Amino acid sequence: MKHITFLALMALSLSAFSQSGLKGEIKNETNEPIAGASIYIEELQKGTTTNFDGFYKLQEVPPGNWKVTVKMLGYQTIEQIIEIGRDSLTTYSVNLQDTYGSLDEVVISASRNPEYLSEIPASVTVVNSEKLREFTKISSNINEILAYTVPGLAVSTGTFSNWGQTLRGRSLLVMVDGIPQSTPLRNGQLGIKSINPNDISRVEVIKGATSIFGNGGSGGFINYITKNPTTSEKLSGTTDIWGTSQLSNSQDALGYGVYQSFSGQFNKFSYYISGSIEHTGNKYDAEGIPLLPTYGLDNTDIYSTYGKLEYLLSSNQKITINGNLYKSLQDSPFIPVFANIQVFNDQGDYSLEPGYGIEGSIPGQEPTGSELINGRLKYNLNNIFSGTTDFETDLYYSKAKSIFFYSDKFEDGGQSVINSEKYGLRPNFNTQFNLYGDMNISLIYGLDLLRDKTNQGLLDGRLWVPNIELMSVAPYLQTTLKLDKKWAFKAGLRYDDLKMDIANYNTLPYSPKGDGNFNPSVSVQGGELAFDNLAFNMGVRYIEHQEFIPYISYSQGFSIADLGSILRSARAESIDNIQLEPAVTNNYEFGFISKFNNFRLEAVGYYSTSNLGTGVVFSDELNSFIPSEQPQKIFGGEVAIDYALPSNKLLIGTSYSYVEGLKNPNDDENNLSYVGGDVISAPKLTAYVTWKPTEQFNTSLNVMSLGDRNRFSPFQDGEGNYAFRHTEFPVNGYTLVNLTATYQIKSNIDVFLGINNLLNEYYLPARSQWAAPLRSFTTAGEGANARLGVTYNF
């Protein structure tokens, strides 16, 4: 009987013990639930994580006072002594503050998994929501915003096109939530401007060759991370209304824009939806002359919609549906007058008169611009396999249509259009476990499946680039090992298996110089092309002391050169006779981050080689533009400094980017020459000052200064005239200053003013200079222009 009584008492005590513990909810500063936050009691080696609703429950904690640690990547860690009662669950809920003020960022794109920027052995720039809000007070052109905020990214072209806006002298891949926006099969160089910046939560720019996302990013990639529902209320939102005008010439220069967003939560549903309309008026240079309308931003209607819906299936399962539409159409009342260039002597003295617009119209010309549609269905399943693994997969769809300007280089003239349609499936696993002590490892592995259909034709039905259908299968593995809280090792590989079916086609008669010398049409037998590549990356970062966090890394990139450019200028009668080779890039870099309280310094040097070039060259023999086949060596460095006064009333920063490139013939690696301006940017210096003297008022001044790049000598053409070769033209620098100011009328109402090119400087954007031999791309920069608006939050 005594034994039975003892066992009963033991069972009762165990039952009471099992009912002791913690429960609660973890949220951020705006009361948005934080999923995946860690709640841990180190003395007991016991912990748990929050579910998608931000709730947690930690059971079987003995009664007493215990130090509870709450941690989440991107938020400040909280440690607090909590008294755990007997026979009950003690409630402990907290709101975590984000760590943006600590000059560190959380990055997802570098490894498809959240991690601190300072622990990644690579060069990464994050443009957060605060910086995006500041710049949208000046411009809706994301090309301009990134040029000011991303070291290593070439300056904006001042137009809709991003041709020449390379990343460290290499091509880049643009994505929205990981969905490819670029069209590498026929690169129209329009991918950067593919989403309304008001719908972006942050921009992550991974620089250098990378194997994590595959084809198209030999210089790195830009990933736009879209906004999430940010409230537990049923309805909240933001209204932006603004007007714009040129200051150098106001004739028909007024524009306007409206942006509206709604966000909320109903039980297990949460949502974010938005829409915007923008119209621009005439655009003028600093002297009041209409800008060249080719690829222009004048008289453009821009429409965008975006939506995200999340549904919690259970505490560890979630489904997300999101998508966006971005449409930009220019219908200009001007027609182009192309640039005039004259080279006087073998010393390279020249005169350059930029192109401009005059009133008129081209019969039958349709509005130019792009339309992009993205859709994604995403499924998350967390804490599987004994809590070690998170799983996510998404099915996505993307469709792009880009209509270009009228050109007389086609026989009988015409407008070309690139059509691209993509389907993709991406299952991805993230497994983490502790080996022993302070050693832990994470494995990220999965599969990228992609189907891409691309062609380029004329609006009248003629086909210029044939139908290309790409099927890509790419397994990958990325590993991160953190050792003793001092070292972060990262290594990974990706295998790309690509097969392309190309339909039979006839090349179009085309005169690339616009001199009436049309290439003859050739009938080409289609067929299948296949490529495969194994890319590898590795790096190490020392993370013990924030005062000096160095890293060294090696990475490879893989891309197919602009296949469409090759096919549309083919001379062979069969695809089998066209020599094609994938471009493989090897990138080496060393850098460091130093953080001292509110001071942050980052510096990096890099060197990269590739078996093929970036960009296109003109072949006099073929009378056509073809992708560069010459190996390239590119090197450079970047420095960025940021400082915040302890009161955070004054923020200052600067960055400097330098890149240079050399090329050589395949058969003579010692015969080096400089790479053209379409690949290599002139040195870029940026600086900013943000001042917030009161809680109601803040203002920012941003400066971007481009240096000179004069590497080329003229040659004499067949008629004895001096000329510069395609893209090999001197670039003279310039300096631009922007100003923004915001005043808070009420807690939920702001008025703002932004002035772009504050000093009304007359300048030619870099592309207008190095592309001068083509004459059709040389426009002056936009003169001083202003944006005045109001923001209402509810």
C-alpha cells in the first residue's frame, strides 16, 4: 500500500510539474506577430519558437525564477528574469524592436534564408524601407534610386532603359520575391524598372558572381522583397498624392500620381493590396529643351497593382498568394532628332550635340514601354523532422512584354517587341542543427525548375528573334557553419542543366548602322541546344569582434550570352552550325565591415575573370551587333561609410565605387585593351546628409558625382574620317544634387517636397556619352524638377 501511495504522489507531482511553464505572444513595434522568434532558458537548455500568429508555449518548466531570452533575427534580443508559478502557465509577452538603427541588416537573398549581413562572406547592399520612402519623394524611377544607394551599380541612364547600368562591370539578374524579371534569352535591358517602389519592403543587392540563383547574374542580382501585411487591425492603409513639374521649363510639364494601399487581418487571413496611377508631362533639360523621346520618361502613364494574401493553415503551416502588375506606356508628342557627333583629329578632340525632341508624330507608331505580370503561390511548413527543418515551395508565373521605339533600321521600318513568359517551381529545405557546443550548421537545399518562352518580333507580325523555349533543372546546396561565435564558413554548389528548343525562322533584313545597307534574309533550320554547368562558391567571415569583421570569398557565375542577338544576326543555315558557348565568371573578393557604436565602415576589393565578355560589339564583317567573345578581366573596389549621431538627429554617409576592365583576343592574352562604357562605369561618389531637428520635420540632401573615364583613341574609317568605335567613347563626369523635406502636420499626415537636380546642372548621362557613335541614344539629362505631395496613414 505504501508503494502505491508513493507512486500516486510521484504521478501527481509530475503532473503538476508538467503544467508549469510559459506562454505568450511576441510582436514587433507595430504589433505585427513575429513568427519563428526563439524563447529560451539557457540554464535548463530548454526552448521553443513562436508560430505564425506569434504565439508560443513552453511547458515542463520547474517553478522558480529563470532568465528568459527572446531572440529573432533582425530584432533586438531581450533577456528578463521571469517567475514561473506552480501548476500554471505564466504569461510573458513582449514587443521586439528592429535593429535597423544598429547599422546591420537581415538578408534573405544571399542564401534563401534569413541571416545577418555582417555574417555573410560576400558584399551585400540592403536598401531598406526608410531609404526607399525618402527617395520616392523625389522620383518613382527605381533605376535612379538604386544608382544613389548601391555602391558598384552604374549610374542611371536617365531613361526607361537600363542598358549600361551594370553591377561591377557585369550583367545582373533582377527578381521580384525571387521571380526572375530579366530576359537573358533576349536581354532587352529593361528589367530594373519592373515594380512600383512603393510596393517594395526592401531591396537586396548581392554583388559578384553567384551560384545561388543561376543563369543571368554574372555580376550579381537585385531582389525586390515586396511588402507584407503589417498590422493586426482589420483595416489600415496609406494614401499618397503628389504632383510634379519641371522647373527649367514648365510648358505642359505638369504630372501627377496617386498611390493607395490597404492592409489588415481577419482571423487567419491577412492581406496587403495596393494600386497606383502616375502620369508624367513633358521633360526638359536644364536649358529648357525637350529631351530625346527615345526610351524617354516624358508623357508616360504608369499603372501598378500589387496584392498579397496570407492564410494560416496551422501553427506551423502557411499559404501565401501574391502578385503584381506593372505597366508603363509612353505616348510622346515629340519625335527624335538624333545626336550629332564630330571627331576632329587623332587626339580625340570632338564635339557632341545631344539629341532632342521636336513636336511631331510617326504614322502608326504605338506607345512604347513595358508590361509585367507576376504571380506566386507559396507554401511554408516549419519545424519538421524533430524541429530541425523548415520547408517552403513556391509556384510562380511571370509574363513580360516590352515595346520599343520606331526604327527605320528595319526594311520598311517598324517597332520591335520582346515577349517572355516564365513558369517556375522551387522546393526549398532549410535544416539547422548543433553539432556540439557553439558549433552549428545550416543546410539549404532544393531544386529550381524553370520554363522560359521568349521571342522578339515586330508589331506588324514579322519575327526577328525566333521562338525559344528553355527548360532548366537546377539542384543546389548551400551550407553555413558557425563556429564558436567567431567564424562563419559558407560553401555551396549549383548544377544547371539547360535545354533550348529553337523554332525554324528567317532572319530579318536589318541595317544596324541605319545607312540603308540591309543584311540579307537567311532561312535557318531550328533545333535543340543544350548546356550544363556546375558552379561553386565558398567564403569565410570572422565575426567575433564587430570592430573588424573581415571576409574572403570565391564564387562562380553562369549565364548564356544574349542568345537572341546571336540568332537574329545568324549567317548559318542551321542552329547546329552556330557556335555558342556559355559564359562562366570567376569572382574573387576580400572585404570587411567595422562597426563602432553608430559608425559603420565597409570596404571591399574584387577581381573577376570570364571566358566571354559582357555586352555587345559591332562586327563590320557581319554588319551586325553580336555578343562579345573576348575574355575579360574586371577589377575594382568599393568603400561605404555611415554615421549616426547618438541622438539620431543627424545621419551622414558617403560611398565610392571604382571599376576597370580589360579584354584580350582569344589567341593572345597579352594583347590587352580597355572594355567599353556599356560594361565599365566611370568612378562614382555618393554622399548624403539627413537632418531631423524636430519630431515633425526632417530633410535630406543626396549627392552623386560621376568621374571621368577617357580610355579610347579614335580611328579612321574607310572615308578617312576620324571616329570612335561603338561604346568606346570618352565620358566626362558631372555632379547631381537632390533635396527632400518632410513635415508632419499630424501624427498620420505628412507633406513632402522633393527636388531632383537641385542646381539645374546641364549634363549628359554616362550612356549618352559612351553610346554617342550610335547617335540614337544620346540625350541630355533632365533639368531641375520638383515633386510636392501629401501622405495620409490610417
